Amino acid sequence: MNREEVVKKLSEYGQEHLLKYEAELSAEEKESLYKQILDTDFSVLKKLGKKEEKSGERNIEGLDCLEVDQIEAKKDVYKAAGIKAIQEGKVGCVLLAGGQGTRLGYDHSKGMFNVGVTKTLYIFEQLINNLTDVTDEAGAYVPFYIMCSDKNYGEITEFFKEHDYFGYPKDYIDFFVQDMAPSCDYNGKIYMEGKNKLSLSPNGNGGWFSSFANAGLLDDATKRGVEWLNVFAIDNVLQRMADPVFVGAIIEEGYVSGGKVVRKANPDERVGNLCLEDGKPQIVEYYEMTPELLAMRKENGDPVFNFGVILNYLFGIKELVDIINKEIPLHVVEKKIPYMNEDGEMVKPEAINGYKFETLVLDMVHLMDNCLPYEVIREKEFAPIKNATGVDSVETARELLKKNGVEL
């Protein structure tokens, strides 16, 4: 590998310290270090010192949701359009599975966690079961792309092989690794996790499509004739992917994107709100909702901001390709970052000590011309597993699975 190219890049960004231990490394270790340096996007460091501009007054408005009763009234039309799109190979799915089950006390990919009680039922398995319900009905398979992290890619791919892809045809499943971003200290110097290892972290859930494209899977999807991608997170074991009624509603109503939403349990529930900002679709996080916005009411008395997103979106590939060439906002986040100190020892800090860089899927939504909020019934399609116990936990998800006829 070209060392001169490595040195040039380090000099350009003031990161020469990353070669501090080069003389102690084997040829193989050097190659690994050089590759990390050349593969990692250092341009994010230019974001440091630039505050995100947010005007004091935000022009936020409600966005009409396609509610359950409206969906039911046109369900046959929507479903027929969605089934047709699936049968024609126009729909693909992308699962965001880079997370670990740390909050569950489980040191592996969250998708490998067993939610069963009297039998084994892995999260990955349940999601495949949900998708198979759709593909059985349509009589056609949906390309299924699974985004992993560099830390869990190996175990996830092996896990699927060991379980024979849970009955889904392996020719329709592809795995890819999320692009990584460097972590740095407050002086903008990239941390190291070893003498030949940079401190890297996934570039946020907004990085899924650029990672997908960089892995060559945009070409794969295009060759397959895929026109729509349904992206969703690993947490929710009840969600329906490639849902033909959802897909059909977006197509029939003439939208370029859509997001599944649930009716909020209370006005200030900690969920993002799909609304309009400056005439464009936007997801406003719960902590950004002012008392004035929360107090707004429709003519029928319902809150204007009455629905929360569940990270299940449908995007047109054409629009995704358009926005990949635009600059998606980059968020600089302060974090506790483990690092190797001057003595070559690993340190696990007790206080925040630097920055990570993330892009967010909500910013992708804002770059779309429009986005249809599509209501689903919470008890039927929203069972997130974030905690071991309590709210949004393994316990609550198991109860909801049972209510929906899933044998545990």
C-alpha cells in the first residue's frame, strides 16, 4: 500500500500522530493501519468549531397523516398496488442491524438476541418471519439487505449461515458494513484504540444509503429493478417490512417517501414527530417540541402533532440517488471515547472526552420533496426492544408478540 499517500493525507489533516508506533508494527499491522487511514473520511474533522445554525424561530407546521380509517377505506386499492410492485421486483428492504445488545446485557448483535420463552426465537428470525408473511402472500421474494457494523459483520453473517437464513433464500440476502467515522479529542486529534487501530464508530443511521452504495449494493438493486427501499431498525420485532398496503399507499397517493407512525400515548411522548418545516418534510425530535407546538389543536380537537415515527421508512431510489450527491447535515456529538494513552494503555474515560460524527435519517427525510405519514396500530406494529426491563423492553415486547399470536 502506498505509504506516501498515507503520509500526505495525515499531513493535510494534521493527524501525523497516527503513525507514532509505525516502527513497532509488523508488515501486516502496517497494512491494516494504512488501510484504515486511507479508507476513513477525515473531512468530517472540518466540521469542528462550526456550530450548527438553528434560527430562533422555526417554521414548523403539522403534516396530515393518512390515518387508519382512511387506509381501511382504500385498503384493497393500496394492497393491489403494493403486491404488484413486489411481484415486479420493485421493492427492497434494508435492515439497520449495526447495534449491539449492550442495554440488554447481551454482548452480541441485538438481532441474535433470543426473545423466546419456551422455545428459541431470535430477533432476526422474527423479522424474517414478518417479511415472509408478505412474500408468501405476494408469491415473490423481496431483496433483503442487512447493514452491519465492522464489529458484528462476521458474527451476523455466520449466524445466518448457521441457521440456514431462517428459511429465506440466501440469493435474496446481502450483508454490508456501515461506513465509519473517526472519533477525536477536543483538539481534533483522532484517538487510537491500539498501535495500529484508529478509534472509529458508525457514521449514524443517516449513513445507511451511502454505505449501501459504497458496498456496491445500489448497483445490485438497480440490476434487480428495485425502485423502492424500505429501511427499518432492528429494535421493533412487530414491524412489517415491504408492507404491500404501505407501499401501495405511497405509490397511489403520488409520494416519493413515507414513514410509518403511531398515535402518541401522550402529547409529550419521547418520539420524533413527522411534520413540515419551511414547507419540507421534517422529523422534529420530542425535546425540540415547544409547549406552544404541543398545545396546537386541529378543528376536531386532536393535537396537531399527534403521531410519532417508528423508524420504518419507504424511499424512492431515484430520490435517494439525488440526495446522496447533496451534503447531508453532519452532527458533531460529544461522547465518552475509550482510547490508548501516551503510555500505550487503554483508558475507559468516566467523563465525556471528545467528539463523534453522525448523520441522521431524519435529515434524509428533510431532503425529500414530500413524505407521507402512514398510521399503523401501535399494538400490532410497534414492539421496540431497547431495555432489559420496564418500558420498551424484552418484557413488553414479549407481551405484544403473544397478543399478536406469535408463539414464544
